[in-house]
Amino acid sequence: ARKAVGSVNLLDIFGFEAYEKCQFEQLCINYANEKIQVKYTIDNFKTVLDEFKADGVDIGSLYKVHKPEVLFLLEGKIGLINILNEECIRPGATAASFVFRLKQINANSPCLIRNKLALKCEFGIKHFAADCTYSAIDFLTRNKDTINDDLVKCVLKSTNVIVSTQCKKLQAGSKGLKMFTGQQRGWLVGSTVLGKFQRQLKILMNTVEKTSTRYIRCLKPNKAMQPRITNQKMLLEQLKSAGLVQALSISRLFFQKKLDFVTSINRFRCLIIDKKGQMPPRLNDDDRDYVKQIFAKLLSEFVVTDSTTSDVRSFACGHKKIYFREESLGYLEVERRKLRTSASIKVQNFYWTSLIRRRYVSFRKAIIFVQASSRRRQMMVLYKKK
């Protein structure tokens, strides 16, 4: 049998675009970025879940990546794309009527920006990267996938029934006629630029879903394009626009820190051993149970307050590693620092006590010697006088 041959494909997309006044092209680009961002967030979350699952830690049912509200606003049944497509085939429609319907129908959407000072043809959307203000003046024109009139007249003369019928549909849609309703009306809506873009984007995302995806993020360190110069604020804005901050925040919802068993035991040995310097006795030969037993005792007084899920565990033990919440590991580090500080103070006290006592004994001996020499000299003087 012939072996299947794999392939490596590269998908290059525009980055998120936010200008003072965004146009139709920016809407398409930002819509595609929203879809890619959802895939990127889900992949990052799956990576975290796979790591926990491989080590025997179950957190799969604690959190799910939901479809963002901005996508409901863009591609929902009463979303921007459908409203714009309908306005393109409605006689007498204008940019102002499109914006009015969008704001009226989606008045409760949290991602639709309501600015009372905005023009009639302007609307704003809260994207994952930034807020954008769009000018819809040419949205209807650019969304219509029209064909040159001369070409339509030429095709209408075709003797092929299929060609001529489809051309009549295009002609009817361009003139806003009502001769095509029901299913034909849906066909006209689907023939718009955004309708085609949405279908192509759906096909692309379905293809990407079937692949093993790797992401490459390109960052510009400075506007001057000079080496060894980094603009921290500029980089942070790019990271936010790329969605890395959001992806990291989701991946850090659970146990942000991890240590292997040996490292964790060695690091917090000072908290584990008793006054005689002995480790707690084992209940069985399982290292996982032993580590779990130790840290359950160490974190018995710790209460989780930073959890955004129903999971309130301060740590979780895998087959080879132990996973901590950042707050719980910080608690252990503070306790370790307190104990080590107390021990170092005791060592310093012993050292300074020994040093001062040694100096005291040395000074005392010197003083006694000086006193003895002085008294001897006095006694010799008295003896010679007699």
C-alpha cells in the first residue's frame, strides 16, 4: 500500500489593524484575526491540559474556552455581517441606515461601543486587541460583489440555460429587484464580499483544525529599525495585539508553577524535617503519595483566594511533578524565608557571641597581666626601700 505523504503549510495573515478611522478592509482583517485568536487560545489551553493529563492531573472539566462575544457581534444571526448583507440588497439602504440597524439590533452587545458623539456612519467594536472605530461610508459599495454591466449584458445573450439564469439572478440582485425571494434571496446575500470572505474563512479554519499547528509571532523591537534597541512599551502593545497576554492568562488559570519531586523536597526540606532533623515517615512506597502527604501538611493552613474556577486546590501531584498555584508557592517561599532568616539570626548570634567572648577573654587576660606587672613593680620598689 502506498504511504500517505504529509505536508507542511505556511499561513501568513495580516496583524491586527487599528487606525483612527478603520475602513472595510480593516473589518475583514480584524475579523480574520478574531477567528485565528480563538484557535490560538484554544491550542494554548489544550497544550496546558495535555501537559497536566500526561502527568496524571485532571483539570479538564474546570474551565472551557468559550466563543468570544465579539464573534457573536460579527457573525451571529443578527450580527454585523448578516445586517450588512441584507442592507446591500435592500432598496434605498445607506451607510447611516446600516449603522442604525446594527446599533438598534445589537444594543445589548458588550462589544459594541456606544458613543453619542459619533457620526451617523460610525460605529465602534471592542476587539481582543484594542477598540476600533469604523467608518461605514463605503461599506455597502465595497461589500457588493458587482459585475460590469457590459459583461452582464453579454452573458445574458448566452444560449446556455444555467449561465443565463445565474446571470439574471446577479442582475436582479444588483438592481434590488424582488423577483427572487426565499432561497434565491439567501443566494444573493451569500454573494457579497463579506459572505464569500466568511465562507472562505470557515473553510480555512476547518482545514487548520485538522493539522498540528505551530505559531510564529513576529515582533518589531523599535520603530527606528535599529539593532540592540528595544522599546518595551511598543513590544507590550504588540504582545497584546497578538493575543499572547490573553493566551497566557488562560494558561495560568490553574497551577502556574511546577517542580519535580526531588527539587521540591530539597527546596522545602527545612520546613519538612522535625526538631531531630528527621523526615516524616512514609505510609507506603509510592513517591506521589509521600509528596502529597508532605505538602498537604505544609499547606494545611493556606487558603486559596486567587482561583477563578471551582477548583480550590493549592497544589496537585502528578506522576513526576508537583504543581503549585503561584499564591501557594509564594506562601511556602515566605515560610521558608522566615525559617531561614530565623536560623541565620541564630547562627549570627552564636558567631557574634563567640567572637565577643573571645575578645573579652583576651582583653581580660591582657588586663590581668598588666595589673600583675604593675603590682610586681610596686612591690619591688617597696622592697628596695626597706
